[in-house]
Amino acid sequence: MSKQNLTKLFLDLGAFVALLISTAPHFTGEAIHEWLGVALSGAIVVHLLLNWNWIVGITSRLFSKVATGQRFNYFLNWSLFASGVMIVLSGLMISKTIVPFFGLSLPQNMSWKELHSLSTNIMMVLMGLHVAVHWSWITSMFKRLFSPRVAPRVAAPALSMQRKDAKS
């Protein structure tokens, strides 16, 4: 298993757990909810950078010969990105911890809160689809990670009692 795939696996797993935790601000409190959301945004940027070659490759061939599954995955990923941007933007607009931390104040508007909730709900559905699309990769990575390592067999020359120069 390559180090990059291992990094992707643990980054994605951490981001997914952070997403699940951040969807329960009543459990974590608003401050943790907001800072976790910012950290999650950073993890998503790293995720995009680690997958940048795929993004560029599929974008360049999007309207030519590309498998339908890859095209669906591409648009699903853009939908996730758009939803994530809306969550972050609306979250900052209703922030009670992060924005004041930087000495800023924004006018309160309940429309931002509704947009934040709607974007979060859309994100959860899209994330479920994203996990489903990548399920075989996820399971194969975990199988490789937790499968017992078997030492490679080294072929030993067969022992022979016969001399090389002897005729049979």
C-alpha cells in the first residue's frame, strides 16, 4: 500500500468522522462545532490536493470518452464541493465564536442559518453517495491494512546429492 493511499485513507476517515461530529453542535457545543468545521475545511483542501491529478485528468476528458461512473463521480464531487462552500460561508455568517475571535461582527440574519442547515442536509446525502461510490476502494484499503503480512518466499535451490559433472 502506497504512503499516499494510506494518507488519503486516514485523512478521509478523519474528515468523515469530523463531519459526523460537527453535525451535532448540541453534543459538542458551538465553539467546537465551529472550529471543527474550519479544521474540516482544511482537511478537504488537502483531500483535493492529494486527488488533484484525478481532478485535472477527468476534467480534461470530461466530454470525450469517459466512463459514465467517472462522470457521475466528477459531478458528485463538484456538488460536494459546492455544498461544502455553502456550509462554510453560511457558518461564518452565523458564527458566534470564530468571527468574533477575529474582532469582527456580522449582522445576524436567520436566512444564513436556514441555508446552513439545508446545505448540511444536502452534504450528508451527497457524502453517503460519495462513500457508496468509493466503497470498494475503502474496503480494499482496509483489507490491505489489516491483512496479515506474509513474508515473501525465497526459492531455495533444491539440494541434490548428485554431482553436476556426473552422468545419470
